[in-house]
Amino acid sequence: MSFSLFSHAEDPDADPVNTAGAAAPSEVVLERRVPRDLHEAFNGFTDYLHLWWPQDLTDFGEGTHPEFESGVLTETAPDGETAVWATVRTKEPDSLLELDWVAGHSPRIPTDVRVEFSAVAEDGTLVTLRHGGLERLPETAKEYERIRAEWEEILDRYARFMGAR
């Protein structure tokens, strides 16, 4: 029996985060294995994304050109209009890419994208994507589902581009 002097006091064993059901996830974590060495896998992700990024997941659609340039990930429309998707926080070639991500939501509320590249075989690379900070977004659960579905499609396209089946 738990006794409290105050009748409205919480049970000390209660989990306040989970009192109304499961808390919304705040991080999407996905992995893809590609049959390329670290250098090729990293460059395929950073230097050639305009060749594999799904056009249906862009601001401008067909003919768009996403690219990393001067520490920023941008998308350029055929007419030259530009949208900023992210700024590069950390870029360690063949190893790590960290971004302040704003695509798909307010640029005043960046979220965190971390892409890690790890050797898993003589010529294979495991690409692990973590998109965190989702708790900063309104409607976290809805945004989690949208972002997870989008990254699934994006990473599937990347993996196929890099030769995965």
C-alpha cells in the first residue's frame, strides 16, 4: 500500500511518460546493406543522390536536382528555384554524415539526421540512418510515421542504386 500525505500525489512507481498509452517514438532508425566498400557507399549517398533520390519526395518534382553544396543539402528546380533540406553538421568521409534536417517541416525546428557507414564484409557496407528530434515537431506520432515511410522509400532507392537486391 502506497501512502501519501497528499491525495493527488502520483504513485512513485508510475511512469509519467507512459500514463496515457505508449509514448510516440522520437527517432526513426533504419538500416540498409549495400554491396560496396565504405568509400563508394558514402560517395553514392553524398555525391550522387541526384541520380537516386525519389522525385516524388522532392519539393519540385520531375527534373529536380538535390545536392550537397557548401555544407548545405539543397534541391534545385528546373527553373532554378532552390529549397534547403538540411545543413551539414558533421561530414566524416566514408564514415558519418550528420544533418540539421528541415525538409518537410518548419525550418525553425530542425531535426537530427545521422547516417553512419560501417564495413560489414570485404566489399559491403551497412548504412544506418537515425532521424531523431521528432519530439520537437507538432503531432510527433503522425510525423514519425510519415518520416519513417519516406526514409524507407529513400533508402530502398539508394540501396538499389548501389547494387543491392
